[in-house]
Amino acid sequence: MKTRTLFLLIVLLAIAGFSALNWGAFITPTTLNLGVVDVQAPLGLVMLGALVLVAAVFLVYIVYLQTTVLLDARQHAKELQSNRKLADQAEASRFTELRGFLDTELKRQLAQDAESRAAVLARLDQLDRELRMAVEQSGNSLAASLGELEDRLDNGNKDAGRTFLA
């Protein structure tokens, strides 16, 4: 129980106890001046009724305030829920936009990779052809040189054989 509620409960119990102890004095009739007319009524009972009336007015005011606060809280909760929903939708759209951007970038990177790969493969094919041509030319040069050497050796052996025989 809250401290305020406990304090109010103690005050109400004290007033009830005081009224019970002095009930005889509360119901003793007295002349009361209402401004326009004089009336015979028990002063204690009139004051107790006024206290109950003021307490009832405050109770109605408290109920009104709590109802207003609850309605405002409900309205704020609805607004918060709608704002949260809007924020979630905005976040989802950002994720969708990011996914689209990433897909576009990935496709661009794949296309660039394919172009680079094709260029590298074309260059490798060209280098392979040039290397084969160079090897073939070297082979042809070597074969020609060997053929020339062989011819010289054959010519040199024939000349040597002629001089040796002669």
C-alpha cells in the first residue's frame, strides 16, 4: 500500500473514531444561522455531512483525473504503436532498398569480374600463341642451323676425304 493511501486511511479512521466517541454532541440540536434564516439542526451532523460531501467531491475528481489519465495513456499507446509500425515499415523499406542496392552492386561486380576474366583469358591465349610461335621459330632456326652444320660437316668430310685420299 502506498504511503498516501495509508495516511488517508488513518485520517478517515481517526475522524470516524472521533465521531463515534462524540456522537451525543454531534446530534445535539443547535440554532444555525444560514444567512437568511435561522434553523434548528445538529451542528456536528451538519459538519460531518459537509466533510462527507467534500470527500465525495474529491473522490469524484480523483476518479475523473484517473479516467482522463487512462484515456490519454491509451491514446498515447495507440500513437506509439502506430509510430512503431511506421518505423518498422520504414526500416523494412530501407532493408529492401539495401538488398536491391547490394544485388545491383553484386551483379555489377560479377559483370566486371567476367570482363576481367575474359580479358585475362584472351591475353593468355595471345601469349600462348606467341610463345608457340616463338618456340616454333626457335625450332625452325635450330633445325636450320643444325642442317647448315650438318651440311658443313658433310662438305668438310668430303673435302677432308678428298685431301686425305689425294
